[in-house]
Amino acid sequence: MIINIDSRGVSARTIFKIAHDFTPVSISPDTAKTIAASYSCLQEHAASGQAIYGVSTGLGAAVDTVMKVRTGDDQHLIPRARAVGVGRIATEVEARAMIATRLSRVCVGHSGMSYAVAAALAGMLNHRIVPRVPMLGSVGEADLAPMAHIAEVLTGRGTVIRADGSLTDGRTAFLEAGLELPKFGVKDGLALVSSNSAALGLAALAIADVQRVFAAQVAAVALSYEGFRASIAPLAPAATALRPAPYQGTIAESLLSLLEGGNLMEPKAQRRLQDPLSLRCVSSVFGAVQSTICHARDAVALELATSDDNPAINTALDLVLPNGNFDPTHVALSFDTMALALARLAAMTGERIMKMMSAEMSDLPRFMAPDVGGSNGFATVQKTVSALVATIGQQAMPMPFAAIPVADRVEDYASLLMPGVEKFSAIVENLRYLVGIELMVAAQAVDLRTGITLGQGTAAIQQAVRALVAPLTQDRAASPDIVALAEAIQQQRLGPILTELEEQLS
């Protein structure tokens, strides 16, 4: 399979596939013509003596410095001076997502990048040339630092991480792959670095990841309903129709579908008239969370299908357009909102887990401990739950709305998208552990119930959990079980029921 990238851009799922599955990419012939036309238009304007930012002027605070049009080695200086990143190094998946995102946005046709450099980006993906990208250095108004470390490889310099972990430079990496380094045109250095494609690539990965975790969370709740023997009355269509909040009905419908065929659907099957809010208000809270995920997904989709280049090239109007489209505040705000939503989800999840372990609330053995004198059961797991909920809450705090101005105070605002997405990805990772714990605890609650028949969906979920984690019949370390379930969520190894659920909720 080859992913053909054209002028419509690609979806977050496609970025995820390119990054994770190493699927080859190609630039469609029509898109190659579009890229070439954009570059030709820029060349003509540059040759006319027009002042063009970064082409015939300096960059940043040096915009008032007139320069001759730069190509080749002169364009190499642009990424070289901006390769200033520090901190942890991007994984291969993250680096591939950044490269794929930049290529996708170039293919939209407004960057003024030469086709040779665009094709070289595709070559890096297809031959698994992995640049060493330090992740700290972007303030979210074009990811200059991380993108410069990628661009440096295309100049023959920079650092590439080989498959065996050894390091080499860009020239050697291209030679080993049987590729030629591209010659830079009049804007290639700027076009490679002046883009939010690093943060947006990570955002695309995060959207795909959170959708997967959220589907698993819905499945875990359905299993918790079974284990707790909770009332399904709040999920009834007549109840959710009274106040049709965003996605509330969708969540309720998904839960009822998973429970269908089980005796929890029968009249008076529940143990209580009204359950704790962490169970009773699931459709409302989860619907609100799904709304934020969809909003962030749409914000990322918009960016992937459009250009953030400054200046941008409009061949139809024969214009070189200075603009501020490199500002991704709408994406940054959507991720901050989504982070706050996941913190609420985490708090609710923690409470459900605690309620199932409470003998008074669930009518099950305290901490679901085995019937052996002095057994601990899942008692100490409560501390992990508490730590995860507290950590997620702290990580969910929004990014600052102000940052130190740079470039002689010309760049006096920053979206801070890059650190915001990084922070959000950490939340998703912690939430994945929390969902794994809920699956583990709910499955144990189901095993401790007698005389119940699970729904078709929840039975499949219970079976998937039990294929990875054995029932707790005597005290053992829970950490391996939690990690196994979290990894299964990440790798989509909890069966087709979870894949179908993810499709429904996406």
C-alpha cells in the first residue's frame, strides 16, 4: 500500500498511519505540478525585485534588511541558525509525523517550496531517515527549532538516528539510502522551518490516540455498569432526549448497545434506585468530553488541509501573500479545553473504581480481595488511581497566555501549541493506565457476581480482558496487569468490539 498525498492534504489518521506503520508515501503527479507552479510563481516575483520576506529580506527582527535572493547554500543558513532545540529527543514515530505533516501542507500548493525538496521529504519517510529532533524550543508561532533540525538533514548536515541507534549526518544517511540531497531553491530553507508542522504532527498523533483511549473508556464504563449492577435508566432515549446536550445521546446509545442481550437490561435488574454520579451522569459527562475531542479533531483537520506558510503563494491570483496563518491559537485552545475535559473524565473514573471496591457501595468483598485471611486485593491500587487522577489534574492546567517576546519584541505573542500538545499527550498516557485499571477492576467485579448474564458487547470486553489478565484469586503484583491492559488499548488488541466502538465515536 502507498499513501498518495495530493493537494487536499491528509487526515490525522493518515498521519498516524504513516508515522506508526511506515506506510510509503508518494506525491500525485497533479500535486507535483501544483508544487512546481507555486515555486515558479515565487521565482518570478523574486526576479522582479519585489521585497519578499525571507527571500529578499532578512528574517524576524531583520525583516528591514534587504538582501539578494538566496538559493543553495545560502538557504542552508536559515535552518542552521535555528537548530537550537534542547531536551528529550523525538521518537521515530514523532519525527515521521512531523515530516509527513510538513509534506502534506506543502502539497496543498501555497508554500513556494521546490519540488526537489518536497520529494526529498517523501524520500526521508520512505527510506526511514530519522532526524534527531530535540523537542524543546518552539513557542508555537511556527516550530522553527524542531523543524530546523529536520531541515538540517536535507542540507547534508544535522544528525540522523540509524536503525541500530548509531548517529550519522544527513549526507551519509541520504547516500546510504541511495538518495541525492536536494538543491535548495529561493525559499526552501524558510519553507522547511517556518511551519507549525512539528506541533501539528504531534497533535495528529494525539487525536488518534485519545480517540482510541476514549473508546476503551466507554467500554470500561459498560463493564463497570455490569459489575456494579448499575441502573441504566439515565441512558434511556426518553431521558437523554429531555436535555439533548452534545453527544449525550450518542454515548448513551453506545453503552446500551454494549449492554444489549444481558440481564442488566431487564426491569428492576439494578441494585439501587439511583447510583453515584460517576455512574449516573456518564452519558452527560462523556458527551461533553467527546464534544471537545471532535472540536480538536476538526481544528487539526483544518490545519492539515491548509497552508500556514508566510509568505504564501497564490498562483491563481499571481500573488505572494504575507500573512499570520502560522498562528495556531484555535488548535492550542482546543487542546487546552480537551485536557480539562479529560481531567474531569479521570476524576469520574477514579470515583467509579473506588465505588466498586467499596463493600458498602457495591455489595462485593472490600477491595475485591480474595477470600483468604489478610488478603489485600486491589486496596493499594487505589493509591495508583489517586496518583493518576492528581497528576492528570495538574497536567490539565492550561498553558500560559503570555510568553516572553522574542525577535527584538517583534514576535510578542505565542500560542505555545508545541508544549501544550506535549502536555496533552502525557495526559492521554496517564488516562490509558487509569482506563486499564477500570477494566481490571470491573472484570473482577463481574467475576464476583453470580447469576448474571452479560450483554453481547460487555461479554466480548470481559473476554478480551481475561485473555490478558487472570482473575484475582490470590494477592499478586497488579502493575504488570495494568501495563498489559494499557498497552492493549494503545495497540488496539482488545478485539473488534473496541475497533467498532472507536469508529462509532470518531
